[in-house]
Amino acid sequence: MESGENPEECAVREVFEENYLDHHVAKTPSLLSCRMGEFAKTMFMAIPSVYYEIENLPAFLREWRKYKLTIPTYGAIFISQDNSHVLIVQRYSGNWSFPRGRWRAEKIQRNVPYGRYSKK
């Protein structure tokens, strides 16, 4: 990548952005909500070691998006035991969907129960 960072480092930056939106913007509405491109630009401007590469930010974001597509997305449908409730979440875009997320292979826990839970 042009900036000397790899896409995995940008994925960490995405986690920072999500944390900022979830924990800071949500609690303090006067803070600005922004998209990944705006957040990355702010980060590039704030970090001296990559500031000189800010003109390469569009190429950097394209590479990051390509990398992001290589990480599998997992989803789940959570249904209450009596089938009366289902969990859905509202995305930043305003759309509603089932919970999902991207997990790197080393973070996936095998043998974790999922799906419908029922008493025997």
C-alpha cells in the first residue's frame, strides 16, 4: 500500500472508528459522526508518520476495501425460546438486519453453540 501500512492495520483503524461511533458519538451527540473515509483522513492528518501520504488516501482506501472483502462475514439469527421475539439491529445506514460481522480466522472460536437454544 502506498502509505506503508497494510490492510490489517486499516482493519484495526476500522475497529477504532466503530468504537468512536458506538461509545463516544452515541453518548455525546454533539460529536461528529463520520464515514470510514472521513475518519481515515482525520487519522492520516493526525499521525505524522503517514501525513505526507494523505494524497494517496483514495488508493489506500481502495486497497483496504479489497482486503475487507477477503474477510468472511458471519451472521446469526437469535430467536427466543417461545419463538415470540427475534433480535435485529439497526445499522448506521438506518437499515435493519440480523447481527453479523467480519471475523479474522484466528479470532473464530470453534464449537461455539449458535442458532436456536432450547431446553431439553
